[in-house]
Amino acid sequence: MYRILQSIGIIFLLGLMALPASSAKADDGPARKLINSQGCKACHALEGDGGTVGGSFEKIRKTRSRDEIQRQLINPGQRHGNGAIADFSHLSETEIEALVDFMQPER
């Protein structure tokens, strides 16, 4: 019986190790839905898919702080992308937080 339980435990651990790293992250589904619904990928790339004008989300993660990202999404001038398009102040606080968490998960 002990060997069976030990084997099941090993199989379970191996299964967890085989999961992709993304499944270990917090659920980023709401942010991905927003990225698609708000047209972000017209200018920004995500995992190699999308535009190049605004830089990739992977680059944003490396070069921008949480505060910078949040200020860019909601800003006093009501402009985003150096004035290229309107800002995203129409999004709820929860939606903005989901995008900021997705782009800069480190607090």
C-alpha cells in the first residue's frame, strides 16, 4: 500500500512539474481579454503577436514601473501613447489594476 501511495505522489509531482509556467501565475485571463477588447495589440505585441509601434508587453514589464504603467493608462491629459489615442480612463479601477498586474506583477 505504501508503494502505491508513493507512486501516486511521484506521478502527481511529475504532473505538476510538467505544467507550463504560465499556469502557475495568477489568472491573467481578465487582462488578456482587456488587451484584446481594447485593441492594445494594434500597437503592442504580446508573445510575438501584435503591433510594434508601442513596444511589446514583455519590454514594458522590463522597463516600466507599476506607477508608470498606471499613469500611462489613466493620465490628466486624457491621452495615451504620447497623444496618439485616447486614454483608458473609461475602464474600471478593477480593470486598470488587472492590466497593471499583468504588465508589472511585481509590487
